[in-house]
Amino acid sequence: MAVYEVFSQPLAIKYKSSLCSKSTCFCLITSLLSLICPFLISYYTQGFWKKVDVYREQPDVSFKHKMLLVLETKSPQELIFWSTYKSLNQLINPHSQQIVPSIEHREEDFNMDGKRDELQMTIEVPLTKQDVVSVKLILIFDYKLYLYSNLHMESAIYIHYSTSLPGSAFSAFGELSLHQREPLSHTGQDTRFNNPVIEVSSTELPPTRLENILLSYSRRNVTTSFQNVYPVWEAGRAANESFKINLVVLYPEVTILYRTGFWQLIKWALVQYMAIFIIFSAIVWKLKSYVFEKQWISTIVTSPVKSKT
């Protein structure tokens, strides 16, 4: 007949000693080592306090119908400047030509998740005899994050291309990328950068120079830019033919740096500590078991198994 184990019960062997004894000091020292050593190892091997973390999110982006366009020609006196800001158009260089372009654009949401995925834009600038050799364009966006960090700001991208060959069209395809010089907060709404990229005030002259606009924008700790760009320049242009600009700006997921909260900080530190504490606890237990079994330190041994007389 086969025999099966139906129940088991461990027998505890107890090792007793007085309070002021070598065995008590040994147990106290080893217990403290099993508690302190994991903390020191996890702390000094970096990553114990995870104060900054990252996550990925697709931003909620929308084009604000604000832009600034500069076309440079072979002749410096034939600079073509246009923007959606009337004050800027009135205060441009007197040598610049005020030509109103034709603009068509739409934003697509391909996966139907309520967030726009890309901007498609076509700009057609009527020209006569000008030979365009450079394109400078600033587009203004409304940029929002919701998942961990609640960020709302007005952002911009700068598109630039220059060549020695006069052209008839310029195309650019790229991504709206997020850049941070500091981590975002994990709580509260962050509207520090929800200010106009191009300041137009009635009391001050608007910043008509591109370098002033870009310098002021670059000083922000959180900005966007046009990355992974694939430009295409079409050389040659017939007389009285318009200059065309074709743009596709993708709104992909971005990696966001943020400051962790208190509970996430403690949770991560506890995981690091417990991973090493379990190993040290097993080593200390084996050490105590060996020392007391071999009676390297004198103790009073009590066993639940009665010895036969």
C-alpha cells in the first residue's frame, strides 16, 4: 500500500541565554547588520531615491493659426515678410514687401482618439521676378499634457532652409518634438510657459527680428522644435509662378521627464531595499543556525523532542 504525507509540523529548537551574554550580543549585531547593510548597499549603488522618472504620452496639440514667414531672395532689398500679426506687418523693414500668401491647412486624427496626429499645410506666395533662395518659417501651437504632468503652453517650431539655387517650391516633413531643461511637476497645472511666443504689445515695439524671437523662446525651460526633418527643395521657377511651401508636421508620442511624488519615491526605495534585505536575511539566518548548532557560543538548548532515558 502506498503511503502519502498528509500533514507536517516543524519542531523548533530553542537556544536561550541571559540578556548580558555573548550570544545576545551576537544576535543583536547580526540583526543590525541585516537591517543596515541592505540600506547602505542600495543607497550607495545609486537609484535608491528615484526623484525623477520618465513616461510617454501623446500631447494634445493644435495649430493656433499664427505664423511668421520670411522669404529671402538674391537681392537683400527684396525681402518678403508676412505674419498673422498685424502690428508686425506694419512695423516691418520698409524695404520688405508685404505679400499676402494663400494658406490651406488641416489637422488629422487618424486613430480617432480625440488627439490630432499631424498638421498638413500648403502655403502659396505670389511672386513676380523674385528668386527665392531661403525660407524661414515660425508656426505657433497650443500644447497640452494630461497623463502625469498637467502642462499647458504656447509652443513654436522654426523651419529654415537656404540654398544658392533659386527655387519654386519647398517641402518639409518632420515631427513636433518636446525639449526639457528641467523635469515637470507630477501635480498641479503648469501654465508657466503659456505665454505668447511672439510678444506684440501696444506700448513696446514688437520683436521684428527673428533672432530676438528665437532667443527669447530658447530661454524657456520647456520648448518644442521641428525634428527628424526631411526637406525637399525644387530649383527653378517660371516667371510669375507662385512659390509653394508644403509642410507635414507629425504629433508623435514624446518622452516626458517629471519629478516623482512622495509615495512613488517611497515605493521605489522600498523595492530596492527589500531586494537586498531578503538576501542578507537568508545569509544571517544561515550564519546564526550554524553558530548555535555547533555551539560556538554557549547557550541553553531546549528541544520539543524528549530524549529517551
